Amino acid sequence: MVMEKTQIDDINAQILKLRTALPIWGVEANDLVELAQNAERAAIQVDERTMQRVRGLIETTTGWHNTLLYWEEQDAAPALSADIRVLRGSLDAMRTEVSAATGMFPS
């Protein structure tokens, strides 16, 4: 089934929001990775506030990942499909980085 124009317009609007958020989440992910590395070197536990940041970022990016996967399954134009795949790839890389950082937190 071909996507309707209103659905495409909505997806494009959501993609703009996602493109605005990705750099912010990237900075947050980098901060969390740095905190994890410092905590690992110092063998100190990470405070609950930091863990809440980690969980929040993972939840948000997982939600967007699932949304992007859903959009990929729709019958979108090739350019929109490519856009969605690129965004999902960026998001997945960030999620992997944050997950790896969490594994570095001393327990």
C-alpha cells in the first residue's frame, strides 16, 4: 500500500525533529561514555542521576529506533526510505555506544 501524502508529511515533520535531537543526544552519549570511562578508571560507582540519564537516553532512542523500523516497513519513496535507514543507522550506533558505556560502570 502506497503511503498517503499526510502520512509522508507527518514522517517528514518527525524526521526534522529527530535531526534536531540527534546532535543533542550525541553530546549526551559522549558525556555518558566519558563518565563511564572515568568511573571505571577510578573504580567508583555511578550515581543514580547518571543512571537515570542513561536509562532515559536508551528509552528515547529505542522508541525512535522502533518508529524508524516501522516507517521502513511502509511503502515510502526511495529517497525517504534511504533517509530513514541513515537516521536509524546513526541512532543504532549511538545506542550501541551508550550500552557499551553502561557495561563499564563499576557495580
